[in-house]
Amino acid sequence: MKKCISIITVVVISLLTSTALAGNVDYTLGSYYQLGRYNNEPIIWRCVSTDDENGVLMVSDKVLCFKPANAGPMDSPKSLSCKDIYGNNFWEETTIRAWLNSTADSGNVQWPVYPPDEYRLPNKSYDSEAGFLYDDNFSASEKSVMKSVSQWQALPGNKLSLTQNGTAYQYIINYGYPKGHGEYQNVGRLGLEDLKDGFKGAMYRLSDTVFLMNEPQAYDVYKVLGKIDAESVVEYSGDEYIFSTAGSYCYWLRSPGNSVYSEDGNTDNTMLNDISGNLGYGSYLAKNYTAKPLGIRPAFYLNENTARIVSGSGTEDDPYVLDGEEQDGITVFTNAGQVDFDVEPITENDRT
């Protein structure tokens, strides 16, 4: 009888220990976390903030791939404006945002305007690829670890009517003026320390689950990790020069790259901002339009209500392995809290 009691006691203690590990997520800044897969390789994330308006910010430790940020209706006619050829710099309508937030199978991602196909993006297309959140990359329980959050989003010059922060002018990163035939002279560029002041100019609220960083979020990376550079899990093999230093690549931000080329500042500039170690950010490079393949370094906010650690110690060699719980319906967070709706959010054509 005593032996039976001893055995039962050991089993109960083991179960309690396992449960404590599963529910105790360590949000230490700089820690490594494993969640999901891309191209059949585990994705490693870093915790770079625990106290902004949406809670715990996770950023991919490395660039996962290289993709153009958007696609326009055509790919070559010189008579068309840049936005007609390369798409616009309005984050809400970019193909990269649609891809990052899509759960669709290969060839079924719903694109906001024009698909990133071979016609529009020769040798750079990704319209036939499954969405980033497809089941092969993230299980239902892993996806429950990611919150859908409402965030402030900077507006380009032609979308200022959408402003919700009382500001009716665009935030200018790079100042420039014409110096000749189609060339522009940079007369000012902000540095890494200026990233934290990126919330200037007209902005509005937009909800995403997975997103590219904006300037203040990139500054969190700089503060916590001590560098802004990002290595890549794959070597870029394209024919365009897109990296800044050996082993470190430029990657997209989600902010529009607004430059002053006219008195009113409203131009056909189609850049999103980019960031790299030695160029600062908002750098104006030749052909740096949304159709140029730069690094994709995604980010998301952790759902602390569902996240649990399965194993690991949070180091680079032994990252915390994250998992969650399957949930019914859609949950949106803002100001670090859950938003309740009179009518439940729904997903239609792969968009919420």
C-alpha cells in the first residue's frame, strides 16, 4: 500500500512541474524564442519590448527572405509614373502586408490591388506562394500566440485625409531636391538615434497580426540587441545590390518613404522605408522602390493569455519553444488590452 502511495505522489509532482513550465513565459528582453517555421526551418524570434501599448513585441532574429514590398499594374513602360510601375507606399494596400497576414494555401492569397506575379515583378514574384501564416508554417495553437493588434501607422502624402492623430502633414524622413536629369541630392538623413522619434506626421490606426516594424519598434531592437543589422537565414542570390555590409542586409520597414521633391511634398515616390546598419534608415538608394527585393524581418505581439513555454532556456543555442491554445473567433488588442465589439470580427476573402 505504501509503495502505491509513493508512486502516485511522484506522478502528481511531475505533472505539477510540467504545468508550471508550460504556463510560465519569460519575457526577458533579448531572449530567444522559437515559433513556427518558414521554408521548413524553425523561426527564431527575439523579445525587444515588454511595455509598449500592445505588450510584448517579438521580432524575427534574422531576415527570413527577400521580397518586393508591393506590385503595380505594369512593370516597364517609362511613360508611367513610379507608382503605376512599382505600386504605392501605402502599407494597407501592399502585397507584403497581405502575404504576412494570410493563412491561404499556395496561389490563393487575396491580394489588395495587384498580385506580385511574374508580369509585374519579373524574377521577383511570390503570388504562387502560400501565405506566411499558412498551416504548414504555423499550427492553429502556434497562431494563437500572436495577437491581432491596432497600431499607429504613418500615412503617405496622398492619404493624408485618413489622419486620426490631428496632424495633416506627412512625416518626411529624407529631404532632397532635384540636382539634374532625374537625380536627387540628399540634403539630410536621420540616424539611428532618431528612430525613437518616428511618430511624427499624419497617422491612423490599422490592425495587423504580423507586420514589418516602424521606426520606434526598430529603435527597440537597437536598444535591446545593440545593433540594427540583421543577418539572413538564406543568402541572397539576386542580381541587385541590396545589402549594406558583409552578412548584414537592408530590410523593409512598414513606414512610407516620403521625400520632398516638390513644394507640397506629394509625389509619386513609391519607397517604403528601409533600414540597415551603416546607412541609417530612409536611405535613398538607386531603384529603391517597393518592387526591389529587400529583407523581410517580421514582427508580432505575444498573446500572454495563451502563450506557454514547451521547452528551452531562452538562449541562442537553446531558445524557448513557444506554443499556445487554439481559440475560436478573432481577438483584437489595442493599448495592451482586448477590444470588445458589438459584432464579432469576421474574416472574408482572407482579410479581417
